[in-house]
Amino acid sequence: MYLSRPTFSFTQNSIQDEIGSILNKARKNNPELEITGCLMFTNKCFLQVLEGPPEKVQTIFEQISADPRHH
């Protein structure tokens, strides 16, 4: 589980577009990686829980950590 803050400007449309992009990619890639979880956005923060084989969770977490859309 991790908590992060977005680095992009907020408008209703921008946050919906960004979250939509994140979810589309996750829905495409996560089943093959045996990853499940939950992504929440509230109060200008992301909270995500990742579940799956530890080595695969670590790999995806490293990719997420490098994403410039949040810190």
C-alpha cells in the first residue's frame, strides 16, 4: 500500500482523464501479472493497495514509483 500526491494541476476533467488512463493500463496489464488491488483518489491524494505475488508486486510498485504523475 502506498500514498502519493499528484504532480498535475487539478480540474474535474484532468483528474478523471488521469485516473481513467491509469485504470485502463492496469486493467490491461494486471491480470497477466496476477496483480489485483484498489486505487482510491480523495482529498488530492492517491491511495493504492496492490496484491499478488511479492516479486510481481515489487516490480509494479517500482514502475509506479517512477511515474512522474505523482510523488
